[in-house]
Amino acid sequence: MTAASAGLLTGLSVIVAVGAQNAYVLRQGLLRSHVGVVVLFCALSDLVLISLGVGGVGAVVDRAGWLLEVVRWGGVVFLVTYGVMCLRRATRRTSLTAAGGEEVTRGGALGRAAALTWLNPHLYVDIAIYGVLANSYGPDGRWTFAVGLIAASMAWFAALGYGARLLSPVLATPRAWQVLDVVIGLTMLAIATKLALG
């Protein structure tokens, strides 16, 4: 297996997991609200983080336990807040429709994407893992491995954000949106609980 294909498969196995960031990208895709900027932001964030991990920052992050604790508790607070917002939104049947959705500015959409991306402590653990895995391919192969990781990230976020519209017929009723908000809200709270318990 080449370093690039190994990076692609590793990236997909890590990125394609139900998490706060993926749930948010899916929701924006379903609402067709600022999909391009959210997908681009998440993909570029991964590009930066993967590059930092392969470049050696992962080893530094791995040794900075206090930094991971700060990020962890910041992530808990944000996830609980966002989860509660989703659950409250689910109580209002008319707050969402498949065609439109809640009004949110581009800055607001990017702010949420940034918080869900950069306040995720698992992300920093992933950086360290990416660095270790990439280094196993030697000085020449590690960046090829990184290209595979980055390709996986970009493909996944594009598919999630733009492919979500295929689910629109299933989610054409306010009740379906309520269920989606409950699922996303409970997912956020479950992740926050897991983070809080370490």
C-alpha cells in the first residue's frame, strides 16, 4: 500500500465518525445554508492541522497536557451550549423548514464551525497520531501520507455538505427537522459528557 492510499484510508477512518463537526456540516447541508464556506473552512482547518501534525507539532501537543485540558473544558462548555440550543429548537415545530431554515449569517455559521473544529480535544490527539503514522513512512513518504489524509478530509466534507441535499425529501416535514435536532442535540451532549469524564 502506498503512503498516499494509506493516508486516504486512515483519514477516512478518523474523519468519517459521528461527531459534533460532522453533525453541523450535515445540518448546514440539509438547510442549504452557507454550505460552501462551512465545507471549505472545515477542509482547510484539517489541511492546517494535518500539516502541523506531520510537521512535528503533534509531539509538542502530546507533551502539553495542560493545553489539552483547557481545550477539553472549552469544548465541553461549547458542546453543552450547542446541544441545548438544538434541543430547544426541536420544541418549536415551525422554527425549521426543509426549504429555508433558521437565518444565520455567514460569520455565525463560520463561528460555529470554528468552535466545533478547534475546541475539539480529540482533534489535537488526532494531530499527534497523524504525526506518528506519517513518520512511519520516512522523511520522503510522510508528506505523501499527509496528501492522502488531506484528500480524505476534503472529499468527506464536500460529500457530507453537498450530498446532504439528497436527504431533503426525507426531511421535508417540520417533524423530521425536530427529530434531526433532537439527534444532533443528544449527540452533542453525549460527546460533551464523554469529554467531561475524560
